[in-house]
Amino acid sequence: MDEAERLAELVATGILDTQRDQAFDDLVLLASTILETPVAMVNLIDADRQWTKAAHGIDLDVLPREDAFCSWVLDVGPDDLFVVPDAARDARFDGNPLVTGDPGIRFYAGAVLRSRTGQGLGALCVIDKAPRPGLSAAQADQLRLLGRQASRLLEASRLSKELARAEAWARAVLEGGSDIVLVLDATGTITYASEALERTLGWSIEARTGTPGFDLVHPDDLSVVAEVFARRVEEDPDDHLPLEFRVCSADGEWIPVEALSTNRLDEPDVAGVVVHLRDVTYRREIEARVQRGER
């Protein structure tokens, strides 16, 4: 087991030190009910502590890792279970403060929680203050199943965190860039506009969202723009060159822009043609100076 990799996977879930979650609370209640134990928990093993995500029948948040039964679960083999029938008679645990003192653990059974790469992150465990002979085959299967479900919840948390990070990055790129980014549906209606629309053209996002994108285009350029847009909707594979035309600012000025577009109508999260507009006023001025022989 690579401890550095394991800890990186644990951090990636985004679960550590978060608030209690109903999905995990329901799972430990179910475990306690099915296995008929007074206590059930979901514990994650950090570098030097055990942190409890959910607990039923016990009030516990953090333990030193060296005292945590669930730390032993990380080293289980393919069976994915770690069972201690009587901790008071087990040399590994008979001096453990959780056995000699409160809560007086005698029976323990834990199913390992694994990351998508197979790293052990913690355990879903059940505990009793009385010793037990172990788990029946049916009980072992049930505990494994509950452990797998807890692992799925951890993976869902990781994916949610990654998605939030990706969305934040995309917003930073879209909203912080100088290019205007528009999303138009198949009819040409604006469904999304970046903040650069207001910075560059003076239009508020609210004013233009839901209006035809072609309304911004200079009348003399409209036929060409409409033709190119229609080809983009049909996803013409030979049509990927930038197009230059004029768009109207909020104060009535015509601004030359260069446009690149991508058809993402089939992607549910976008459902539109993404258009990047870049103000080329300064470039036009430089080109004009060069043509006049100016420096």
C-alpha cells in the first residue's frame, strides 16, 4: 500500500471535515439494523487520525490513528473484511483504550472503503459491547455490500468536487477573458453570454439573453453570417475558418470582430453553437497604417 497515494485519494474525495450527510447517516443506520449491532460507523483514516463521517449509536468524531480499529481494515486482502470476535481476548486490542474504557468494544467487523483505484480509505464498521463468534456468510456479504455502497458515495463526492473545480475554471476562463463567448441555439437565439459582452460592447447579459444573435450583426454582413451559422449547425467539416464581420455596441457603434464557432448542440450541458468573438479594432488600425506606409 502506497500511503502517499492513498492519502491523495482520500483528500480527493473532498469528504474530510465536512458536515454530516443524510446518505451516510442512512447507511450506518441500515448497517446497524441488518447486522443487529448497537453501533455502526463510517470512518476515514487520515495520516494520523480516524475521522468519522457518520455514526449510529455512538458519539465520536476523531480518534488517534493508532487507537482506530478501522486502520487495520486498510490492510485486508481480497476478502475486504476485518473481523474481531472479542477484542478483550485479542492481543492486538486488549490494551486499546476503546476496549478497556468507553465505549468498551468487544466485537468489531469492518468492510474496507476503496477509492476508484483500489486504495483503502477507511471502513464501514459495526460494533458491539458483547463478544460474538463472528459473521455468518450472509452477514459478511451484507457488510461487504454496504461497504461498496459507502465507497460509491465517496466516489460521487470526488466526482462532484472535480466537477465544481472544472466549472470554476471554465467560469474563470470565460468570464475573465477578453473574447466574448456566446452560446446560440439552433435558431440563433442567445442562451448564454459571457461578461465580456458588457465589457466590449456595453450590452448587459440580461438584455441580450433570449434575443436573436443576428440582431447584433451589421445588415451588410448578415447574409454571410447567417450562411456560415447554418453550415455550423449542420456541422460542415470543411468550415472551421474564422469569419470577420461587424457587430453593434450598445451605443450604436459598429465593432469589427473575428468569430470562431463550434457545434455543441448534441451536448446536453451546452445544447448550442459556441461562438467566440474577438474585437479586432486595433488590428484593423495597424493594418490600415501599414497599408498607408505609416509606422
